[in-house]
Amino acid sequence: MRRTATLLTLATVAFGTTVLTASPASAHGYVSSPPSRQALCAQGKVSGCGDIVYEPQSVEGPKGQMNCHGGVPRFAQLSDESKAWLATSVGSSVTFNWVLTARHATSTWDYYIGNKKIASFNDGGRQPGATVSHVVNLSGYSGRQKVLAVWNIADTPMAFYNCIDLQVGGGGTNPAPNPTPTKPPAPAPSPTKPTAKPTTPAPGVPGGTWKAGTWYAVGSTVTYGGASYRCIQAHTALTGWEPPQVPALWKRI
């Protein structure tokens, strides 16, 4: 009898350990355009980013933070202002596009410049789609600005954090912050530090086979399973995002 009780106890502990250690997949969501800092890292456009290059969707931390890395030490590079973060030129308003790899029930989507909340979208606990877009008014702002985008989850104390660098108004190109005076911009990429380019073919040109880990721009074409697809939402491909599985990202052609 004692042996039976011991075995039952061990089985219960083992089951409880399995339940407690089983955690959700590290796939959640990030701002793909204008490219957030983690998107730039995943695309290879900013170097020295660490782990975030493999999982731009995983910057998850407790709600209420005001930093780019969500308080996660291994993603601290995202809050390093000395890095050459590229800024996207926008007008008086901008559409922020999220790609979600896990569609968590959502309370709010909040956007900040500095400590000021400039926009908030309340989902009331609903589950979002595979992609989400918000139009944010930037009237009253100009020049280089850093927007903090926060996705607040409804049924957990956690949120997802993204910083997006923008050049508001004026148009033209946007140099990276803190340029090194001894390395002025050259008209062509340096042979020792090639400019990262998307590995996808040009829009409208028949492309290669879809591959996880590749950055795809809108209009890029790929083949998968004997069929052709066109990208309709810029993103970095992940396992599980095969074209037939994510119609929000790919359209069969």
C-alpha cells in the first residue's frame, strides 16, 4: 500500500511539474512597418543586436514599462541609443503594422513619444487577427522621434514592447544617430561592411522557394508546395508561417 501511495505521489508531482513548466511558445508579435528596432535587427540592418535577431516577436515584459526592451536583460541592446538605428521618413500621420505570431486577447495598444501617450486603441479583451494596423496622428511633432509601441495583453500582467525611430516631416533620407566622424557616408557600401539587403527577389519577379528566417518585402514572390505566392505584408518569415498557413501575409497567385 505504501509503495502504491508513493508511486501515485510521484506521478502527481511529475504531472504538476509538466503543467507548471509548459509555457507558451516564444512567438508573439512585433511592429514590422515602419520597421521597429527588433525588425531592423532581424533584417540585418543593425548589427550587434544579440538574441533579438532570431525572435523579434518576443520582447515581452511586465506592463507599465517605458523602455524598448521590456525589461528583458538579453534584449537590452534595443535600448542602446548609441546604436545606428535607422529612422523611417513619415508625414503627419503613420500607420503602424503589427505581425502577430500568437494572437493573445488584448486590452489596449498604446503609443508614446517620450512619456506622453499619443494614441491608444482599446480592443476590450478581443483576440486580434494575424496582422493589426493603427493609424497614429503625429501632428505637433517634427524631426527625429522615437515611438514606443506597447501591446497590453488582457489576461496576463504582461505586454510586448517595440521602439520605432521616425523622421517626421521634411522627407528625404534619415541618417542614423551618432554618426562616426571618422567614417563619413560613402556613395557605395563598404566592402568590409556590406549593406544588408533583403534576400527576396524584386516584386513581380518569380522568386525562389520560401525559407524561414528570410525578410520578405511587400510584393516579393516565392514558391511553396508547388504553388506561387505574393507577399502582402512585410515580415521576417518564421517556421509555422508557411504561405498556405498565413493568408494575412501571403496571397496565392
